[in-house]
Amino acid sequence: MASDVSELTVNYEEDGVLVVKELAKEVLTRGAWATLVFRYRQWDRARNDYGPDRYTIRRYKKWNDEYRQRSKFNISSADQARKLIAVLEKWIKEAGASGAGEQAGEDEE
């Protein structure tokens, strides 16, 4: 487990093979609850190569000075990521048009 957000990773090795290879990471929130988004590739045994880029959003809770994963959402393709982005942009635009401003502060958990 990691004690600092910057140490969190989705890299995963099994039997000497890096099965999940992290390509990039962005920290969305820090604190007792941290939210990160990762870009990664997964090893495809049939092709003996890494598959296409995938994305995952992970939430971690700091407990006893260590971050522990509490939830995750995997985005399995660039197409699914584009659809998610489009929906979020639409909702943000709608909220702006209705006069609902952005909330300040961190997520409540």
C-alpha cells in the first residue's frame, strides 16, 4: 500500500509478466479521500502483446497512513471514454445554463 498519492499505481505483475501496465495518471483530488484516473494497457496472452489503451477511475481512502482502494470504474475503450466525456460536458453545460454553479470543496464521504 502507498502512503502518498503519488505512489499509487495500477501496475500489476503476475508470474513475472506486467499484466497491467500504467501509461499515465492524473490526481483529481487529494486528502483523506483521493480520486485518480489512470490510462493503462492490459497484457493479451493470445496476442502476446498489450491491448488498446483503457482507462480507470479509482477512489482511495487513507487509513492508518496508507491509501486503500475503495472503488473503481473501468472504461474499456476510447469510444466509451468519448461517450462519457460527451455526457459530462452536456450536463455541465446544462447546469451552467440553468444557473446552478459549481460547488466548492471536496466530495463528502
